[in-house]
Amino acid sequence: MASCCRLLLHPFLCRKPACLAFSRNVQIIASTAESLYPPILPSRTAKSKSAKRRVLLEFFEQLRACTAQEKIRALTRIQREKYVIYPQTFALNADRWYQHYTKTAYVSGLPEKTFDNDESVLSELRSAVCNSILQEHWYMKKGRAFAHKEQEHSVAPYLRNIVCALKNVLAKENPVLGLSSLDFDPQVNFYWLRGERTIPRGHRSGRVEPMRFQIDDKPHSQIRISQQLPEFVPLEADISTEVPVVQSAPDLLPLFRRQYDNNIFVGAKLEDPCCYGHTQFHMVPDRFRRDKMSKRGLSDQVEVTLRANGIASLFAWTGAQAMYQGFWSEEDVSRPFVSQAVITDGQYFSFFCYQLNTLALTQRSDGSNVRKNLCWGTESMRLYERVTDGDVVGWNDAVLRLLVRFLLNKP
Amino acid sequence: YPLYQLGNPQMRLFRPPFTMTLVRPGKEQPPDTVQFRIPMEITKFDVRNYLETIYSVPVAAVRTRIQYCTNKKRNHLNQRVKRPDYKVAYVQLAQQQTFQFPDIFPETENKYEEGSAEEMQEKFMEDERQRQKPDPRRGGVTEWFGL
């Protein structure tokens, strides 16, 4: 106000007609004058939308200067009800829904990668894997497992043997594997915000709040390395597959809400040198075995459950790796995070590769975000037909080659 | 249902005493979900068997819930009147089939046939209503004042 009065008395204003000169010259002079007053900001404590926006922006600014540990703590400190996503789910067509919640485009087939076939190594591995199959099904006389525990009774130890054998034999070819960390039954957790919903009832009904999701995954085993795997496609590459959009609320999947600790965990704490992921191995639980699904009439859902498992587990793992490096939804990843997974039920193997291109999934940061995460996956392939008379019948070499190719992936 | 003991023959119902009502979902459901109102006594497995054997509808999953209806309303004698509870089943169809609840009450253009008494009456009522409306040239201003 005082500045306008001062300007009225200015000499050259009187030459032009009063109304025109007043309105135009005030703006010109105000823009060129040096700022004698602090910038006009909305209040911080008022009960207004601009006040809340300012508080949020200041919080984000303050977070940018913190370490990764403090960022994770600040983003996961407040507990609220969230949707819990189970990677191994009975829900029908869950892979489409999970793709929407993780902004993942699924591409069938694996990305192109050349590797040289060392026959001696392959034959050594073939004998090791055949031995572990026979050990499990032929040599060792195991009693019948209790109901619904057949997979962890028979397949889990055999998978453990295979993973150890593969890692130790291929450590010669791939030096990264020699320095890697192999965990059994690790925990992988990830917490993120995606989209918004209107609260339907309660004392906060009618208000808009972000949707929170949590994945708590327990793979059978995983290999963590100290360097990052190279990307499959560049960060800003244009892939034609679209991310499916699901209009319905998550409760209709069905997805259930719970409130507990928001965890973000790779498999080891932040200070561990092996903080990047290489390969995860998942075991299909009893209720999702092929024979049980076909007895319930859900034979076409078998592949769907495998895909949903791959997408959810790998998104959680790569997301947690990115958070460990200090990236979050406002500070998007500057380099893509890559991981691989093998899902098996003993006989059938499916392979998945995941590339995390973006962590900006909140409503605020997703508006201008063109990047999407990518998942490559295969159909399930049989490793062997059956075990008869101390011999493995119907051996499929392609599956073994794919396993070797996965483990030979090096930075 | 009669209690099952080990050794009993498989229980079969040849003429089921219950019916299921297909209803329009109140909230928007995914395309493969169909909503039914079912009697309180039957279970998810009964719903599945019913649909698969009688109507040969491939059912992938069934979820049920019980809707509690109010006991708060009172009648003219101030006695509490209970609205009956009902059970709702959400059935997800197998083999990627979809179902959209049809529009049972579509909008009809001409309700009356030509030359009938109802049509002339409707036209007369329409003219009356038109005559009662204020002059549109006045732009919403009332006719109480002025010439």
C-alpha cells in the first residue's frame, strides 16, 4: 500500500492520463524495483489448502537434504491403514491389478542377451542338478509329508541344493557371484503410495487420501551383489506395451487393509555392502500347485499367479534397493534398477526380469511422469518329465541354459 | 443340513429348496463379478455347485457376506420393526467370461399410440403447461410489476 502512494507522487506519472498511467506503471515499476520485502508465502498454520501444500513442500525440501536412512524413516514413520499386497495370491487376474498398482508393463519373452555356452560347465551343472533331483525323489526315502506341506517337504531342500550348486560352480565364470551374499528365507518388504481415493465413511468421509500399499515377501532364497546389474533397455526407452488401468477400487480384487509397521527392507540392513539384487528364487506354495488349481477349475490362472508373483516380488525388491540408495517418489531414480527372479514348483520353471525405471507413483508426481517399470517374463517350462528307476526322464536343456544365463548376468 | 458322519454316502440334493436372485450391484464391480442375494442357510460351496450343475455356469470364486438390516425403525405402536437380513454372494466367472447387468427399465420415446385419448390428453396438458410459463423474452424477470 505505501509503495503505491509513493509512486503516485512520482513526477512523470502526471504526464499521462491518471487511470491508465496508475495501473500500467505500478506493475512495471514493481517488477523492476528490488525486493525490499520478503516473498509473499501462504501461511504455515492456517486451516487452508495452501497452508497444507506449503507444509508438504517444506517437508519434501527438508527431506532432500537427509541421508537415505533418515529418508526411509521419515517416509515410513506414520502408520495408517494400508492395502497389503501378497505376491502369491489366490485372487483371479491379479497380475493386471498388480501391474496397475506398480505401473509395470509386462512383456512376454526375455530381453536379448548373448552369452557364450561353455559345455563343460553345462555338463557339470547338469549332473549336479540331476543328482539333487534324484537325491530328493529316489535315493532318499522320505515319508509322506503332512497335508499341504509337500512343497516345503520335498521341493525346498532340492531348490536349496540347486541354488548352492549353481552359485558355487558359476562363481568361477562370474566373479561377482563369488563376492555375493546368498540368503535363505530372507524378508523383502516395500511400502509405497499410489493413486488416491475418497474415504467412503467414518469421521473423515468425503476427504481425499492417498492409497498406501505394502508388500511383505518371503522368497525361498536370493543372491545380493555389491555392484548394480546393467540395464536391459535405456531409462527413457519407449516400449509399446501399455500399463493396464484398473478403474475399480482395490477392495474388489480382493485386497484387504491393515495397519502395522511400514517396512522397507532388501534382505539386509542399509549398511550392508551387498545392497543390489541379482536373482531371487521363489517356490510355488501348495495351494497354487498345478494339480490343485486344475481340481478347482482354475487351470488358466496358474500362469497368472506366477506372473503376479514375479511382478510384485521384483517390484518390492528393486523398489527397496532404490530407497536404500536414497531415491523416493519426489527424487526419482537416475539409473534403472535391475533384478531377476526364478519361480518354480520343482518341475516347472518360469523366469522373470524386472527393470525399475520410476519410483514416482504418488498422485502428485505421477501426473508428469512418462516412465514406466518393465517386466519381462516367460511361460513355465518343464525341467524334467518324471523320475523313474534312478533316472531323470525327459530332460529339457533349455531351462538349464536359461538358469545359467540368469546367474551369469554380471555388471 | 443333516450332519455328516464318516461312512455316510455323499449328500445330494435333488430338488434344492432355495432360489438365488441376481441383483444389480450397488457399487461398481469388476466385469467378471456377478452379484446374487441368497438365503442365509447356504454356503459358498452350495452356490458354486448350484450354478455349475443346474445352470452350467463356470464359477472361479465365490465370496459371501451377510448384510445386517436395521432393527431401529418403529411402527405406529412404537415396537421395533426388524428389516430382514440377507446374504450376498459375489461370484467370479471362470474362463475370462464377463457379465454386465442389463438395463431392465430402458427409456421409451412414445408411450401412447397415435390418435388415442391418452395422447390428446397429454398434448392438452403440455399446452397448458406451456401457457403457464412466463414470457422467455423477459429473461427471468417477474411479471408482477410493469405494464
